[in-house]
Amino acid sequence: MNKNSNTYIIVYSVVMVVIVALLLSVAALSLKDRQEANMLNEKKKAILESLHATDRNYDEYIRAYVVDAEGREVEGEDVFELLKDVGGAYKAGKFPVFEAQDGRVVLPVTGTGLWGPIWGYVALEQDMNTLAGIIMDHKGETPGLGAEIATPKYQARFVGKTIFEGDEFRSVKLRKGGAQDPAHEVDAISGGTKTSDGVTAMLYNSIGHYLPLLEARRAAAAVPAEPSAGTEDAAVSNEENVENNE
């Protein structure tokens, strides 16, 4: 075959393309398990970071489970499989929860910024109201502007904010021009209005899915524990001892 002919050039190009495609496919398949393991570790790390507990072992410190729209735990769900498409999980009525040994919980959040998806993890204290921490990331927000949501310095502003005002769900809002309500607002990003609005909507909509769970936990915590029979008997005995001494 004439190596200078168009036929030879076309055949050669096709063969090279097929060979390269096969090599890339083999490489992708061989690295798939490692890539998935790395992605899983990144998610676990982000969850621990939201709790400021990076010194803890995820598998020992966190219990992962799924609740339905009523806040009831659902059995047989793969939590990390749902994290691959949190928006789809929400639409299906499946809501992942990550609960630490100390009673704090981490909730995944997802939304849309200026240029694409934004997502993260919100950690709540045992009161199911106060933010213990937040981790956020994005696909393509503007560097130096909207991309600031992924920086530890900006995320630190959310710590201590509350999502309830009494029994009313308020979430946390990013306000342009500066926060006016120190309990529920954070300064919006200068020059990143659309991203800030996206974060506000992401927090309100995502956390809103968990209200039945959060409200049930808050109600349970508000009910004073009844004294046990042993405690009551001890109190009576103490009173009798006092009377006898008198």
C-alpha cells in the first residue's frame, strides 16, 4: 500500500484511534475501583471536616443511615450510593444522615451556583439547631469570587449560626451588603451575588428536607427526663433521714 495515499492515511488513523481508545478503556476499567475508593475517602474526610473531627476514624465515629420524608429511618439503603446524586435522592424521598457518636449530625446539601452545581455538608450540634461546621465545594464558580465558598476562612463564618428561631425554621442566609441578623445571616461574597444566592437556596431547600427529623429530635430533647424509681426512693429516704435527725 502506498504510504502517501489517502487510503493509507485514513486506515492508519483509524487503527491508531482504535488502539488508543482500547488502551484508555483498559486503563479506566483497571483504575475504577481505586478511583471510587478515593472518592469515598474524600466524602468521609469532608464529613469529618464539617464536624472538626479529622482526628477521628470515620468508620468508628460515624453512623450513616437514610430517613424518609417523615424522618423515619429506612433500612437497606446504600448511603454513599445516594451521595453520587443527592438531588436525585431527595426527589426519591431518600435523605442521607451521618450521625456522630456525640449526637451531632451531618446533612448533605446540594444546589446551583452561578456556573454550575454547588454542594457540601452541614454539621449540626446536639441541639439540632446550631451549626457546628460546614464544608462546601463547587464545579466551576469564579476564582476569587464565588469560589470563596470552598475556602476554610469563609466557611468558618457559618459556625455558631442557628437554623431555627424558636420553632420556626429560618435556615442561614447570605446577605448582600453585610449580615444584619447575627443569628441567621452571613455576609454574602463580594462580587459573588449569584453564588451567594445559590448557597442560601441550597441551605434552605436541602435542610428543609430534614425538618421532620430535626423537629422530632428537638422535641425529644425538650422533654425533661422522668426520675427513675430508684431516684424517687432515694429522695424519700433522704427526707426521712432529715426528719429523724430533727
